[in-house]
Amino acid sequence: MTGSAGDTDGRRRLLLFGLDGVPPELLFDQLLPIMPNVRRLVERGVRAPLRTTDPPISVPAWPVMFTGVDPGTLGLYGFRHRRPHSYTEMYLPTSSDLPVPTIWQLLSARGRRVAVVGMPLGYPPPEVNGVYVSDFLTPGHAEVTTFPPELRADLDGPDGPYLFDIPFRSGDLARVAREIFEMTRRRFRFAERLYAREPWDVFALHEIGTDRLHHAFWKHFDRNHPQFQPGNPYERIAEEYYALIDEGIGQLLRQADDRTDVVVVSDHGSMAMRGCFCVNQWLEENGYLVLRHPAPRPSTPLEEVDVDWGRTTAWGAGGYYARLFLNVRGRERDGLVPPDQVGAVRDRLIADLQKLRGPDNAPIAVDVLRPELLYRGVAGDAPDLMVYFDGLKIRSAGTMGHPTGFLYENDSGPDDAVHGPYGVFLYTPAGGVAPDQLPEIPMVDVAPTLLRILGEPVPSHVQGHPVEAVAGAMTWRMPVPNPA
């Protein structure tokens, strides 16, 4: 290993790779033979399945990972949140909505220098002691995408402009494949330039391309997908793409010095999508949602449907899980459910959901979560119920007007994969250790573990614990932290 611009003092340093949507069986098993750089990290490090958040979505998973507090405390329940007291008006949370600091901000306040590329939530890019490049949720019209702003001029390289994300729900698979590969190449090449010149104690890189590849191509490379066809032109695309990821990781590892520990993490897993359950259609059929006029066409968003809110008991939002809201008197504009009847209505709704059957009349497993029982606190506009269908293998379709309540394709555009409950955690200290496989680690434990690796105290508001407490034994060298 060589030195770099980050070689500023004798403290421990950390190089972190965040690979979006990567499950353990893919990284640590199926594709490890074609990833020599990751394989060397595995052979000299400690790995574990990383239990993602409820809900298992990039937002809240990445913010939970790097704050050490649960989604309810953060008030984050998915990419889209309903506006307070509204029915279908949604907004996207940003970095400014986080109520507690991320480790990038904690480290900055303690004089440690960070270089962060694309880590969610990263728009607008927060002020840090170092540099921060915005994430894949950056809007196309954004003017400020880096901190400091002048770094924006360095984003674009000889290969073309930096790509924050690409449109991936499309039938033009050749275009999607080309753009995913190009986005990742450009991001890693920018990271190499930044890595070499920027003094840093922590360098963190997030790659969204892994997630996009899974959603666009899972049925083309996963032989267990119900729609897999042998001999299709994208059968080897996962191997080709993960080889590119491994090459990018290797280029940065070759620049690392002998004081640099390495961590590889992902926010959730991925698995084959079985279909979509049309939750709002089901709510209408069962008398919870009342329409004045039926949806005019298939895939009509709920906000375009003529809902009689004064007669509606509950409605839902779609996605990888169903968010259900009760129309509570005094809380919603046209609230119907008396506050003292909320518990009874909720219980009846849960009982009805658990009677669900699929198109083959076989029962569908339904897991219903209540935020107030799941989290230490419930901030923001949480759903009243969070519902997983068939262990997350069936998406929730929030649109209406479909001829049937069960769809075999995603209602919002082509999508082959859903989110799995486990991401990856891999820690390889600079000197290496005997390889070890740990039990699963909860997402909230990552932030305190990273702070412990760097010899920094863990703040009292952090809900997680350094990973050695979870594993039951400290299997690698870690410095004793200062008192919190």
C-alpha cells in the first residue's frame, strides 16, 4: 500500500464503500469468485449480514446507518412522505430534515476531515470538515451539488459529466445497461482523483448502480426468478458489473496506506419480485376507501382518483411496502374515525389484511407493523400501519383502475427486484485478521462501530452499540474509546 494526500498524522483512517441494495449471498458467495479485491478483504476481515431497517428502503436505511438512531427517531419512513394533515400530497426528505448529526458531521466537529461521495441523505450537501458530493436523490435542477460549492467544477471528467443517477425503470434495457456502467465508471474515476488529492481521515463512497442493476436486470441473471429465461442477452450482466465494482474498489485500495481500515456495507438486500398487490383497490373493495367515481384507467395514482374523503376510513401509499393511514377525526381534514375508535378500526383492518389470498387462492403472508411499537419514538408523519406482503416479495401498488388486484409487473414501470431484509457488513483492518463470520448486525450498530474503529467517543443519543457487544466478543483490534 502507498501513502496519499490523506497521510496527515498518525491516527487511524477509514475507507468506506457503500454499495446500494447488495445482499450477502451475492457479494459473499455467488459473485465473490469474480471479485479478487473484495475477496482479499473477506479473507483478511470480519463479515456479517447487516439487518436492514423497517422499512427496508435506502431512505431511511442509509441515514439510520450513519446516525445510529432508528427511523422513527429520524422521522423517515421511505422516499416519499405525506405532507402533514394532507391525504396524497407527498414530499422527498432531504439532508436538512435529519434531527441528529451523521457521523460525517460528528467527525467534522471533532476536527477529523471527511471526504464523502454520494452518501444518502446527501442533498443538499451538508457542510463538513472536508468535502461532500450530493447523492442520487439530487434533483435535476439543483444548482448546489457539492460542499464546498467550488468542488462542482471538478465533478465532470474526461469521460463526461458526473451522473448522480440514471432512469432505470425502462423497457430500453440496452440504454439502461450502458448508463449504469458509465455512471459507475465516472463515479469511481472521480473518487480516485479526489482520494489522491484530498487530505482525509474518512473517505466514503456510495454507489447506486448496484441497486439500479438489480431492479432493471434481476430476472435476467437470477436463475431462481420466476421469469428467468436461459440464454437471454443479459444473463452475465451481474458478473460483468460486479467485476467493474471490484476494479473500482481495487484502484482505491492500491492508494491506501498501512493505517487505513476498510469497511464495505449495503443498506438492504435484493430478491426476485413475485408481483404487486393493489392495496388501495383492496381497501375500496372492502369498504375502507370510498370513491365518487372509479379510476379512469389502469395505474391511476390515488391523487388523480375522485375519493370521497368524508366517507373514507383508510387509504394507502404504495412502494416496497404498504403505508396505511387512518382517516382520523381531528387529525385529517375530513376525518371520519373518532379518536376513541382508532384501536378498533386498526384491529379490524389488520384482521382483514391477514385473510389475503393471491390469484391462485393461496394465502399471502402479511406482516403488519405499528410504528409506535417498533421505534423508540415516532417523529414526523408516520403511517398508522406498515404492511409487508409475502415477506416483501410482493410490492404494494398504490395506483388504481387495474382489472385485478394482483399484478405480475410493477405498476410504476419495469422492475425485477424487491428489497431484502439483509445487506452486508465487512470490516478489514489495515493489518488484517483471521477471517470470521459474525451473527447478524442491526443497522443502528454501524455508526457507533465506525466511531469505535476511529477511536472516537459514541454520543449518548446514539441507540446502537459497537459491534463487538452484539457479536459477544471482540474479534478484531479496536482502540479503547474516550468516554462519551
